[in-house]
Amino acid sequence: LWSIYWGSAIMAEAWEKFTGFMGEVWSEITSTEVPALENKNWGIGLFLCNIFLPGIGTFIAGLKAEKNTTMVVGLFQFLTAWFIVGWLWSIYWGWLLYSKAGEGWVSITGEKV
């Protein structure tokens, strides 16, 4: 009997953490808050990535910014791309990533252009 109670307490705690995390994901989706990239090179690269590989650019931006919620958004974009809505959503977020990217371009040698 104790193990059933203990198991349900652990499950309740896990469910609470999951719903809290998904609430953060929903908040990020509705606020369209994307990570700020350091320069326009990253912005245009991830924008193009989101056009041709929906959600992957968003996922990479989440990896780069160490934001799990952004990585989940990228996963949702990828999974819903087959219904066209995810692809359009991914393109929009790619544009947001490009728009919010830092100032200036960087050459291959690392110099500001």
C-alpha cells in the first residue's frame, strides 16, 4: 500500500513539473520570444535553415541559447511541418531570429564587416 502512495506522489510531482514546463513553452510560443543571436550571420543561417528544414533552425537557436523551451518549440515546428502550419510557423520564427540577431555581419576570418 505504501508503494502505491509513494508511486502516486512521485507521479504527481513529475506531472506538476511537466505541466509547468509546458506552460513555459506555451508562454514562449504566444509571446514569440526568440533567443537573441550575436550577429546577423547566425540569424540568416538559422532563417534559411527554418525555411528548408522546418524547426531545425529554431532547435539550433535553443541549443545555442541553452533554452529547453525553444528546443521544444523547434520540435513542435518540425512535427507539424507536414500539415503546412508548422512550416509557416517555422519560417515566421526564422524571420524573428534574423530580426532579433545582433548588429553587423562577421567575415569568415571573424572580423566585423
